[in-house]
Amino acid sequence: MAASLRCFLRSGKVTVTVRDALNQAMDEELERDERVFLLGEEVAQYDGAYKVSRGLWKKYGDKRIIDTPISEMGFAGIAVGAAMAGLRPICEFMTFNFSMQAIDQVINSAAKTCYMSAGLQAVPIVFRGPNGASAGVAAQHSQCFAAWYAHCPGLKVVSPWNSEDAKGLLKSSIRDDNPVVFLENELLYGVPFEMSEEAQSKDFTIPIGKAKVERAGSHITLVSHSRYVGHCLDAAAVLAKEGIECEVINLRTIRPMDVESIEASVMKTNHLVTVEGGWPQFGVGAEICARIMEGSAFNYLDSPVTRVTGVDIPMPYAKILEDHSLPQIKDIIFSVKKTLNV
Amino acid sequence: RVVVSRSFADFTPQATFDIKKCDLHQLEEGPPLKAELTRDQGLQYYRTMQTVRRMELKADQLYKQKIIRGFCHLYDGQEACAAGIEASINPTDHLITAYRAHGYTYTRGVSIKEILAELTGRKGGVAKGKGGSMHMYAPHFYGGNGIVGAQVPLGAGIALACQYQGNNQLCVTLYGDGAANQGQLFESFNMAALWKLPCIFICENNKYGMGTSVERASASIDYYKRGDFIPGIRVDGMDVLCVREATKFAADHCRSGKGPIVMELQTYRYHGHSMSDPGVSYRTREEIQEVRTKSDPISMLKERMLSNNMASVEEFKEIDVDIRKQVEEPPLEDLCNHIFYNNPPLEVRGTNPWSKLKSVS
């Protein structure tokens, strides 16, 4: 007991769940800048539908943490208007599936305004909430919106994986003067990750637009975002036993995409597999393929890029069907071996 | 005996006018039935409305010459709304409207030059040519919004920012009779009332949503009642004094912390919905003409002032000439000027031996 305590004190690391990391980020930014406030369904007195905003209403009160009625289009528009008039709102969608009701406000009122006004009118807003598949919530509650939002100029689209990502990227998003779509993942909320001492600081931010190499490797590059970064690392561990060393890149930001990091890796490994939970057509992987083809790394590829994606169907309910609708670790391993022709 | 020409002191400096009573919803009392107008105010309102009128008519011409492209929604006929509202709020208050926005862009402080430059896609435009007709912005003016009804939640959000910052400012949020049936309006009404946001929701009811008359679009055309639990007033939108008094009343309501209020301005647009719409397939020319002769906002103000000896016909003409200078192309009389610097006037030959033109420095 004493030995582990000494270890803890020496390394300075703690384990923090993604939920708590997001909570810390919002707490710190609310404290730092009085223009920051949070609105959404159940964010205040319920402590958040997924408890991400736990304790914030108690600490900051009605003015800064606002419960809204079930009116996505209305409250998203209100949040955008507040951002136009000098505040820095965090607008929570209970899940991004519900953001479809409000998507006009996100795209036409938030994303395009800086451009249409030639820089006169900024919209410093963060739209955040869980994105993509959960567990057993079926078709209407499981869609991944990364590709939809990343399609649009004027938006920044961020997709954290672990707790450090969640905290550092959310803080950066809140401090950014532009509309940011912050895609969380419900299945990751309860997962604990190590957080370095640096990441525990109130000033810790991670820059938007920069990917991270989570694992170095020489044989093949795996690029992913959000939950599937973990799947890639698990697949890499299995493949390492067979002598295949995967380089795993965590995109962290979907738009603007850090294509340079992917290219640098591909120029080293000559093989690329993209992994995402969303549907294949017009998706994140499709964009990566196009960008690699257009750039200098294309000449370094020894085989075409492989996309590992969700199955091209609405999400089924039954567990066995749901499990087979999303990339599993064995799918990644299979795709790596096919790409390497082993 | 010295003959004294008509001087400034001859005019009535101030007069009181009867204005139409407003219909009320969820209110015991409404705006006053009389409005005071000073000479200076009258001339200023006239100038504002006439400027908007001339600017819109010029935009019509420029559009037909293909110098303005895309969408162009003109405001002529509705000038009393923009002028009356601006007369009753502070420059530090906020305003947001939909796409029929040129009038408000002007009343909120953008120059004619910057508006016309934006409409014609020039770098000197208020949005550097990136926005166009529907996307012009200024401090405390949030456009100019292309998606019908989307500006209403935005306006409620601006009001929330005013409340949050405790600055005693309010937001005027405008929409049309067509947008009045958008669901997001009712979401905004609900939240604005719940949180007592300082928001004046104003429906500019010009009787037609594009080609659809109000009777064909709305189960209830009492737009001032549509806020349900939010008090409302229905206002004669062709009378600038009526609009001013009603908006003052609404502003007081908001600033006193009572929450939002809905105003319906009954107004009319002379042009079609946009420059692509002739505007006569769904309404008669007689109807348009009748409004022009009986209810034109600029004529009504002018007649009021003249019949009360508050200004002279010449003064109004001077204002008209001055406005034209800013909006119109150069007059033909200026054709030969500025050949020389600091020179006495000279005669210039025209296109033929009998055409003698004049040039001044």
C-alpha cells in the first residue's frame, strides 16, 4: 500500500475517467472566463443525462448552467445568438442524433457567419455531446456525425479518445473563437485513463488540428479517432506478437485534419488502414484516402489504403447484430494482414 | 419696408398627433393614443424613410441591369417599420431580421455606399462582397438571415446575452407572416417567456409569404396573439409614429424585467417577394395602388407635417435631392465638369455643332 502510494507520488499520474476529464475541463473554463456558460437538456439539476456536468449547477448556479426544454432547434439557435452577442456558450446535445433537429443553426447560423460577414461577426461556440454507437440503443440513437459536420467549412470538428484528449481538447475548443463540434463517445465516459501531471494543470490544452502518434511502428499505419483508437491499440498488441509492428495515429481532430502526420507515417510504413465507427460512404476514411492520393505520400504506398468502417446499415438492436455492425478488433487484424498481404 | 422670407422660426416646432389604437393580447393597457413629433424628428424620419425608399428603387434598377445578382428582397412600402423601431430603441440595443434587410442595415448605421457596394459584390461592401443582400452586419445588428425563421432563436439568444451581462439592453427580433408558422419560433417563445428574456418579437405582416396570402398559410392570422402566454400588440405598421410609440411601449415592458413581448406590424410591400417575383399573380394591381395612394408611410408623414406647418415643400424637396445625390448615377449636367482645375467656366462642344455644353471646374 505504502509502496504504491510512493509510486503515485513520484510519477504524479492519476487515473481519471473521460467523464471526469470533461467535467474538469468545463469546470476550469467556467471558472476562468465568466462569459462561458453551459446549456442543454438536463445539464443542470439532473447533473447531466450522462453525468458529464455533475456538480456544475451546484457550483455555478442557474445563470451559468441552464436546463432547456426539449427544443433543440430553439436552444441551439439561442446559443448561437448568445455567442454572436459576446458570450461563449457550450451547447450540449444529449446525443448528436438530436442535433439533426438543430443542424440548420449549426451550419447556416454558426459555421457560415464569420465568412458571410467577412470577419465582422465571430461565433465562439462549442456544440458537444455523445456521438456514434452506444449499446443497444438501435438505429435512431447510434449514428456517427463526424463526416456530416467535417464536410462543412467554417466548423472545427474534434473527436477525443482518452481522458487527456477529452480535457485538453475541450478546453481548447472552449477557448477557440470559432464554432467547434466536439464529438464525445458515451461508451468511453466511464473508462479510466492515466492522466499525466501536466494534464492535471488548469492551463493544460491540446491544440486543435494536430494528431498524435499513440504507438510507433514500422510496418503499417493505423489511423483512427475516438473509441476505435483503443481498438487499434488492442489490435496492434495482438499483431506485435506475430511480428507486425503497427503505428497507431489518434486523429484527435477531424477538421482540420492533420494530413501531414498521416503522410509522414505512411512514408515510413508504406501501408495505411483507416478505422472508424461511422458508415463507409463519404466518411472519414474516404477523405483520408482522397487526401493521401492527392499528396506526396501516395508514391510511398505499397498497396491501396484499406478502410475499416461500420457496416453500411442502420444500427440493429439485437446484441449479436449490433456487435457485427461495428469494427471489432479481429476486423482490424484481418484488414492489416490483407493490406500487408500476409 | 423689408420683406422677410420664410424663416426657421415660422414653423411649428412640435405637434401632437392621434395614432391608431393597438389591439391588445394579454395586456390591460397598451401604447398611448397620441404621439408627439418635433420638427427635427419629423424631418429625420422622413429622410430615413425616403433614403430607404430611394435605395430600394435603385436596387431594383441595378438588379434589372444584372449588376446585383442572386436574391434581392426589397423593402419599399415597409419603411415606417424600420424607421419607427430605430426611433424608439437605443443604438446599444440589438436587432436581427430576416432577408428583407436593406432598410434595417441602413437604420442600424451602415452607409448607403457600403450597402450598395455589398449588393453589387464589391470589396468596399460592408461584408467585403462576401455576403451579399442577405448577409450584411454591423455592431448590434446581426443581419440579414437567409433561412426563414432561423433568426428568431438567434434573437432570443442575443436577448439572453443582454440579460446575462446585465446591461439593460434588449434585442428586437423580426420575422414575417410566413416565418410565423415555423416551429422554432414557438420554441423561442417558450424559452424567452420561461427565462424572461428582454426580447421584442416583431412580426412584419405584409399579408403575403412569397405568393401565399396569410389566409392560405395560417390557421390564425392574429399574429400578435401567437405568442399565447406572451403579451402582444397589433400595430399600424404604415404609420411611423404608431410604430415608434408601440416599440417604446414594448421596450419599456422588456426593460422592466417582465420578459418578452410580441408586436405585429401591419404593413405592405410594393414589390413582389423578391426581384424574381413580379408580385401581381397573387394580388391585384388595384390593391397595390390603393395602398400607395391611401397608406404610403412617407406620404403620410409628409402630409402630416405640411398640414401642421412643421416644414415646407421646398425642405422636403431639398432632402429628396440630397438623397438622390447619394443613390443615383451622376446627373447629365455634370458631364463636362472638371476638365480643368481652378478655371473659369468654359463651353464644350457636344456630339454635333449645335450641341453646346458647359464645363465648370
